[in-house]
Amino acid sequence: MSTPVPGQEDFDQQGRTFRLEVLRAVPAGFIDTAATTFAIFFAIQVFDMHWAVKAAMLSAGSMGLLCSLFIVQIARRLGRPVNALAAFIWLLSFIGFAIAAMAGDDARLYFAGCFIAFTFLGMSSPLTSQIYRKHYSSHSRGRLFSKTAMMRASAAGLIAWLVGIWLNSRENDFSALFWGYAVACLVMAGCVLFMAPVVLRKTLRLQWFDAFRHVSDDAPFRKLLTVWMVFGMGNLISFALFVEYISNPVYGYGYEAKNVGIITGTVPMAAFIVFVVPWGTIFDRLPFYSVRALVNVFFILGILIYFLCSGFMALCIGIGFHGVARAGGNILWTLWVTKFADSDKVVEYMSVHTFLTGARGVIAPFLAFMLATYASPTWVACISASLVFLSTLALVPEILEEHRGRLAREE
């Protein structure tokens, strides 16, 4: 009988999880086109919804992030694998998309279905982060995650372009598309169930806000949450208006599904595809705070060019810079807690992070649409870029400390 090689089981588990994540990336990328482009496009072009309703739809995913804090505590109390809970959440998203697919010309039913689907999709983020922390080694986590993120973005970019062309020939009939989103949720659920189970330490009672104890105990974590709140509010304010700005004729463009899909789906995802693996390598090798600041520079450029310059090409360049930033930001958002938290606490740190992301994500779309309605998208861009810049300035002491530490190690 052969002797097991030390670490071989962990290596095999990592490979299995990676292969299933590559498979899951395709339906996940498909679903991303709903959240970033087509759900709000139909709200504008088909239902002509009020700005407050559109803002509420955009806030649904953030509402799910808010609820994710409690999902983590439920997972601890039940003592069940986070895989099973994530699969159950995606099953509920399937139901939401199915409701939207059957909405017909009923705007209320369409809104309800989308809100349900996006809310539950947002709940799964800390659960998947715990799977990455358990199954991926610290030396390869960023690289492996970036490769699956590249697959996800590839699927999203290609599908956004194809769906845009397809919808133009169907006069924006969205039913079949949303049935596709529903099936994609089931495929994602199947993938996560085939991964090796990840079980959290079981608790004897529910402590809904227990994870927030880390905010008072961990000073670097506390500061990063504050900085991320300022940055995230700025970025989400502009992000909420990307589709609205080019599809609503009141702002001067009024593009149809094909151009909207290309600008808000294909172009940023193409940039994401090209840059996500390099960002993953940078995340593994370079100091964290410096990487955060560099990503912010690309966000600022993308926001200002998209809203302050005019023409199709300027929109593509601006959203392209935003796609580059989104590639790095996606890795940072998902994996940064793995650099600060112990193995068993990753899900708790992440749940606090996602809760606060949800809080600003619920508020930001309403602020964005109010500013766009009563001022202009130009004001939105300036406010958004200023908040991102301020969050970067707040990291200067940490960046300088990283630089001094690197110089000391080289001496």
C-alpha cells in the first residue's frame, strides 16, 4: 500500500475546487449580465420605471450583502457545510429569476422577481470566501481566484454582446433570457455541492452581531472598513448610473440593447479578462495597501472619462479603465480578509465586510439617481471620483510603512 504524500490531499482538494470553480464561472458570468446590464435596461426600456424603483432594484444585491451577516451566524448555529447553504441560497435566486421570467407586462412582478434573485445572490459572498480560504493555499489563492474570475468575465462579456444582438431582433422580449438566468443558478448550486464540504465551528446559540467584535479588537481591520466605506460609496454611486446614463434618452444617448450590452458588458469584461490574472499575481506578491491605492487610480480615471467626455469611444475608454480597476477590485474585495483574519475567522471578517458593503450599496443607488435627476451625471462623477480619491489619501501612512518595511528587509 502506497504511503500518502504529505500535503497531497490538500493539493487534490485545491485542484478539485478550482476545476468546479472554472465550471461555475460560466453560469455566474451569465448571471452577471443581469445585474450589471439587462435587468435595469428592461426596467428603463420596457417598463419605464420611476427612478426610485430602479434604485431599489439596484440595491437588491446590497440588501443581500446586509443579510449575509446573519447567514454566517445561521451557518455556525446549524453546523452544516457552507456549501449546502450557498446552494440553497442560489435555489432561492432561481425562484426569483423564474418569477421575473413570467412577469410579462406586469412591472411589479418583474421588480419582485429581480429583487428576490439579486438579494439572495448577494447573500452567498462570505460563504464562498470561506471555501477559498479553506481550499486554496495562501501562496496561490489570488492567482487561482483570478483565473476563475477571468473565465467568469469572459462569459459575461461574450454573453452581453450576444444577448444585446439577440434582444434587438426580439423587441426586448426578456422571458427566455430570465429563464436562462434561473437555470444558471441551479448549475452554480450543483457545482458548490460537489466541492469538499467546509464546516464552521458550531455555536450553541445565535449571536447575530457577534462578528462585529473584530471591529473593536482589530485596529487595521477597523481602519480598512472605514476606508472601504468611503471608497465604496464613491464607486457605487457612479456604478449605479452606467446603464441609465447611456440608455435613457434624457441624458443624450438613448442607446438600444446592442450598444448598451457592448459598453456596459463586453468592453469592461474584456478589460477585466486581460488584467485580472496580472492583478491576482500582484495581490499575491506586492504589499496590500499599495495595490489598493493603484486600483483606485484606475477607478478614478474610468469614472471621470465615462461621464465627463462625450461620444461612443469615450464611453468605451472610460468603462474600459473601470473594467481594469474592477479586475483588481474584485480580487481585493473577495480575498483581502484572508490577509488579516485567522482561518476560522475569515467568514466572520467577510460577513462584517459584506454587511457594510450592503449598507452603502443600499444607499448609493438612491443618492445616484437623486443627483442625476436634480443635478446632472457630471456632478455624480465629480462626487464619486472625489470620494475614491479621499479614500486613497487615507491609506498613505500604511503605504509609507509598507515602503519602509520593504527597504528594511532589503538592507
